[in-house]
Amino acid sequence: MRRPGAGLAALAALAVLATGACAPPRLGQFEATLARHDSATAALEDWCAARRIAPEARVAATTLADASAPGGAPGAAAAARRRLGAGPGEPLGYRHVRLDCGGTALSEAYNWFVPARLTSDMNRALATTRLPFGKVTAPLGYRRERIESRRGAAEGCPAGTVLSHRALLRLPDGRALALVVECYTAANLGR
């Protein structure tokens, strides 16, 4: 028999989880995995393997329409240009992708980058394959500089985001390579 108020208690518990006041232990483990890597792709592949999310822990990128914020937000490209230290006439690259492992969507990411700081082979791979940015550019030896980490959805992240990151990827000489906004899904917390 169901006791009176049980539904309200369950809703209150969900509200607490949604605000991040009491996060499931697996979220902390996921955050630790992300913190160990400069590449979100490498972290997601480790996580996918450890949690057996797919038979093969390979992350692929699917390009999404860029009309949604933050990529399509007014001023987003100008703000990215400033963060990246790109000159006024220097072209910026932009990708809005869903990263999945074995068909399970693990994140949605927005990525502004400076194509001139990549090799021509890297630019071609980003334009013509499902390889994630982190995998394509790994030979550059970049390091990750976290700008913001938030449990839940940051501005521009889709509903259902459990963790949001904003970061700059910097080349060994200190120049910024890319600005990323990563929106991690609840699928990371299952299994």
C-alpha cells in the first residue's frame, strides 16, 4: 500500500538531485575520470570501457545543426575569437557534435578552433570523418584549462545534461587551440 505523500517525497528527492545538492556517487567518479585527461574524447573512451557502455570503447562524433545556443547565440563567435586570441581576419572553425560510444550519446559539444593551428590533414579529418576533435588533434600535445565546471546544464546545454564543462585547449607554446563547451548526458551515470 502506498503511503500518503510518497509521490511528493520522490519529487522532492529528484529536485535535490537536479540542483546538484546531492549527486549520485557515480557522478563524482565520472568527474574524476574527466579530470585525469586533457582530452574529453580519451576520458569518454576510458569511461565507456570501464562501464561497458558498448562492446568496443570507441567514441564517434556526429555533426549537429548549429542553430542552437551557445554556437548559434549572438556574439558566440566573437567571444570565442577573443578567448582564442585569433586575429580579426583569421578564420575560426566550429563544430557542434554529439559524442557517442556504441550508439549511446555521452555528450553534446560545441567547439570553436583556429584551423591555422592544426595541420591540413587534421582539418580534412575534422571536415570529412566522424573522428572527435580530441582524437584528431591529440598529436599536438595540447593541455586542458578548465574555465567552468557545473553539475547540471550550463547555458546552452540541452535538457538532461548532468554535467557541463567549458575549457580552453592550449598548445605547448601557450596559444589557445580550441574553446569547448561540453554537455554530458545522464547515460554516463547508468550501468
